[in-house]
Amino acid sequence: MLDPQKIRWSTALLAAAAGLTLTGCGETAPAASPPRVETAFTLPGDRVYPEGIALDERTGDIYVGSFGDGTIYRATPDTPRAEVFLPAGTDGRRTANGLRVDPAGHLWVIDSTTGVTVYDLTSRTLLARFDVTGPADRFLNDLALTPDGTAYLTDSRRAVVYRITADALTHAMSTGGHGELTESFDLNPSLEPHDPGAYTLNGIVADPTGSYLLTVDSTGGDLYRIDLTTTAISKVALDGGDLTLGDGLDFHDGTLRVAHNTENTLTRWEMSPDGTTATRTGRHHDETLATPTTLVRGPETTLVVASQFDKGGPRGPGVPTTPFRVTAVSGF
């Protein structure tokens, strides 16, 4: 049994495990200290099924959303157990998928069937809500924020990316707090053939300059680059594997980290400077990842959401192990 008291995302974590020896084709060679998975903090509740995670870089606080009922949790540094930040059903929210915290102190929360809500972190006040329109089936999944304050959201059923500009957010906040999601990119012509009911676009991230987006097709296993200047959509050339069952993404310092949910696997990729190619430099499989849906890179470790979707959740029968937890993966 791993002791949650022994792992903190705000302190030095197993620095010796940080070095991985790599060999050709992106494979990980035997390392003196392989990646380790331990508990970062636990989440109260027996039907949480956490999905999204966000780091507030100003404070070090971590926010986690429940796909089970839409609860938002907050974990502060050096605490072993998260607290309820926004209760289930707040503002009619039934699920919580992708989460992000922007530099202005706003928390963005996706409800998979309706849209995205934006909260002030200090007052916990709802600032704005953007809803998806039209009768077609939808599953809003994840979002990325660019330096100019624009948010981009993936829809796994429609295979489109929505956009909310900083001006649109300001306008919504000043006119009653409501807006509509605007489709910005349609990736259907670019995706590999798939069944009509398949879930496609999932995790999405932006490069630090806001020049392009990267988004993964969980079904096809491909990574796509969306150029925000030319609007061109292209497939990233992958060396060393693919991104089948790729879910959440994290992109920092030229390294893309990917959570492959039901594979219980994390992969690490070195991106070319222009984001057109990716070389796999690490892969870690561990059943204790418990169907990882997303991840965020902290100062000394990677925090990974253990959803347990395969245990009585949306992806399988069974009974989850409680308490639910967010894991800390060191050396990856």
C-alpha cells in the first residue's frame, strides 16, 4: 500500500529517478530508476470517476473534475486529500471533463453535453457560460488556452474544435454571462475512416507561442496540428508508435506527454520546433494508473488522473477502489 503522505507535487520527488536512458526508435532502455507511480492526493466520494485536471501556476493548487456528477475538487500543495470546491450540480453541470486555469485566475470547466463554464477562482462566482448549439450529438472533451486568452475545445462526437476568444469572454461577462460556442475547425475531412459512433478528438494543447494546436484522435491514433495563422490542418509525423487511445495531453518545453486511458500507459514525445514531427522517447505501462484520462506536468513530477472508468464507470462493470486518487509519476 502506497502512503499518500509520502508524495507531494510541490516538493522534490525522487530526483534520482528523473534520468531515463533512451535508445533507437523511441524505446526506453532499462533505467537504473524506472518511473514510479504513487498517490499525490485522494478525492472524497465513492462515485467520483475523475476526468480532468488543471494546475493554477500562480498558487500551485490543483483542480480536478468529476465525470460522475460534475463536482470540482481543489487540492492545495502539501495536503493528502482534496476538498470540494464546487459541489455537484453547480449551475446545472452534470459532468466535468476538461479543466484549465488561465493567468487571470479563471477556472474553465467543460460539461460534456452542454458547453463550458468560466468561474472566478477567488469568489467561486460564475462569470460566463458558453453552450454548444444544434441537435447533433456532441461530447465536449478537452480545452486548450493560447497566450492571447483564446480557448479551443474539442468535440469527440462531431470531430470539430470550438473557439472562444478573449473578446467573446469579455462580451459575455458584460452582457449576462451567456454565449454560444463557435465552430472554428472541422477535422472530419482529415481523420482516418471510423465508425459513425466513434469518439475521435480528445486532448488538445497549444504551443507556448500560440502558433498552433495539437489534438489527438483517440480512435485513429493520430496527432493533428492546427496552424492558427494559416488555419491549415495536418497530421503530425509520428516516429516510434502511435497515439491509439490517447486521451489527455500535456505540452511543455518541447515535450508532449500523453495518457492512453484503457491501456494504462503514458508516452512521452519530443516535438520538432515547428510541431510537425514527434519522436517517442519514453513509454511507461502500469496497471496502477487505473485508466488514466489526463495529466499535468508539475515542477518535479507529473500528476495523472486515475479515473477507474473501467470499474463501474462509463467504460465497464465492476466496483471502483476508493478513495479515488490522483497519482504522481516521478521520473517520466
